[in-house]
Amino acid sequence: MRTLANLKTGETANIINIKISGDGFINRLYALGIKPNSKVKMIRNHRFFPLHICVGMTEIVMRKKYAKEIIVG
């Protein structure tokens, strides 16, 4: 099972599933374009910093603990 946190800088993948609990946070992710079947590109994945991703035309910085709950393929 590959997660968003496992993508390397420059890699692109499709979001398959989101396992994060809490309707409010899920709704926020959907509003930003992070939802199943969306294409996501990893702009920066550094060991000590949050992830920097691009979904469509939106760039987002996300904590790794949340990225580990997003399944990609």
C-alpha cells in the first residue's frame, strides 16, 4: 500500500482513497481538490519538513501524518 507520504519529489500519482477520520477535515481536503481519482504531484518531500504537493492548479503544504492516510496508486 503506497501513501502520499511515500512519493518522491517530482513523482505524480492518482489518489485512490482517503482514510482520515473527521468529516470537517475530509471536507477541507475535498475543497482543495484532494479527493479520489485526483492527480497529485509531489513538489517537495524532505525528511524534516511538511510535504509540498500540487493538485490541479493548487499548491498545498501538508503534514506527513495526514499524508500517510492518503492512499495513492
